[in-house]
Amino acid sequence: MITLPAQPFETTLDPGRTALVVIDMQRDFVEAGGFGASLGNDVTRLHGAIAPIAALLAAWRARGWLVLHTRECHQPDLSDCPPSKRERGDPALRIGDAGPMGRLLIAGEAGADIIPALAPVAGEWLIDKPGKGMFWNTCLQDGQREGLHARLQDAGISHLVFTGVTTEVCVQTSMREANDRGYHCVIVEDATDSYFPEFKRATLEMLTAQGAIVGWSVHSTALLAALPPCAAC
Ligand code: C5J
């Protein structure tokens, strides 16, 4: 087992049974002209997470461990986007409207892609999700819902390391869903970001409060230092 100097107290990861989860590092959230910007957000606030995520991806890839990327996006006909989601608030552009990177949050459009710096490589899982959480309505197989949990179980995954954006929305929702399904969850403090720094701080505190009620947090440098050496490192 790998021991981590985490918050609120030391924890462990099981090497080979631990997947790295990269939530929604999409152009639509991170770049100008996307969905995040259409809501009036300063997208540069998400840029600090990119380098730590890239370092974690390199470490996982060097060890041949499983990596999952998620994308929040919808079908072109919006059949999986409830009106209650699309019509909310007063954004400059809504989900499905045409923007500089194509239709906002629509699968297949340039804005829905993962940013080039963190692009998935062969063998990594790419999960499209219509909601905030990575388990709900994703990886449908043979008409079954909630297929991601079964796929992770089949792959022998028991521990999940969370990164990505935004901390208090899709990252937190996914980590809570995972915790409820029995995964040992760790969030990487500098590999996640929010448009609202105070929300990020509060989310890290609430996830780890009450004796790690949802899970643990760790800095990427401490996590990387704790990983076992590998031939390709
Ligand atoms: C949001 C996300 N904030 N990926 N999505 O709408 O956190």
C-alpha cells in the first residue's frame, strides 16, 4: 500500500487498484468563448490545475495504471439535457447554442473536447456525462444504467484519485457518488480548481471534515513523492 500524508489524516492507496479521475478538463470550461465563460466566469482561475494534472497523468501512464477522463456534454438533439438545466439562469449563450468553439457542451463539438495539454491517450477511459456526477446516466450498456460502477468493479478498482474542474460542482458530485458506492476517494488539492476560490476552499474542507466523511485531500507533490518507483519513470 502507498501511504499518503493527507488531510484530515494519513491514508493509503492500493497500487494497481487506484484510478486517476480527471473531471471535465474541457475547452468549454477552461478556455475563453466556452460554457464557463458564457456564465460570466473568469476561466483563467482554472488554469492552475493544468500542470499538476499533467504531472499526475505522466505518473499514472508511466506505471500503466488506469486513467478516466470525463466530459460534461449532451447529445446534439439535447435529448439528455433537461429543460430545467438548459433554461437556468441568464447566460450569454445556453447549452446547445453556437459559440466560437461550436455548440456549447455538445458531444462532438470542439468546445466539448479535453484541452490538448491533457488529451486522453489510447487505453484511457473517456466518459461523457449529461449531469454533474460521473456515475449517473453514463457508460450505458445493453440499456442498463449506472454502468460505470460495474466497469470499475470489473477492472478491480477500489481507490479513486480525483482531479479536474470545478471543485464544488462536478468534482465534488462525482466524489460523493463514488464514496457512496464504496470507493476510497482522495482529491488532489492543487489539481482541482473553481471559478470561485472560496468555494474550492470550502469544498475541500467539507469533503474531509468529520473524519474524512467523503474522503481525503492531498497535495500533488506529496502524492507523487509517495508513488512507488517504476521502470518507465
Ligand atoms: C459545471 C463542472 N460547473 N464541470 N460543470 O457546470 O463543474
